[in-house]
Amino acid sequence: MQKFFISSFAMLINIGVVVGAIFVVIGAISAFAQTGNLFAPIAMLGVGFVGIVGGAGTLYVLLGIYDSTRATYELLAEQARQK
């Protein structure tokens, strides 16, 4: 059951990254249409993608910490049973 929730959360992160990237690209196109110069869309793409990668990376690190903690607990519990 835990694997289901963890894999579902990872899938939600992936969906969030794709949707966020689509929104950033649409926003950059809109900024180009309104301003006519390339600085605003390029800045928006850069900042938007850095934000998406930073947010998704943080969530993946938290998933990794959870999985590592669970694996350590199982290992220590197995060692305690052997003694």
C-alpha cells in the first residue's frame, strides 16, 4: 500500500512538471506577443524552468529520504530480530 502512494506521488510530480512547463511556455509566448521583444520571454522561460526543476527536485529528494529511512528501518528491524 505504501508503494502505491509513493509511486502515485511520483506520478503527480511528473504530471506537475509537464503542466508547469506547458504553462511557462504559454506565458513566454504571451509575453512575446504583448511586448514584442525577446528579453521578457527568455527571462520568463529561464526563471520558470528553474522554478519547476527546483520544486520537482525538492519533492524527489524528499521521496528519496523517505525511501532511505524506510529501508534503514527494515534493515535495523531485521538485525534486531536476529539477535
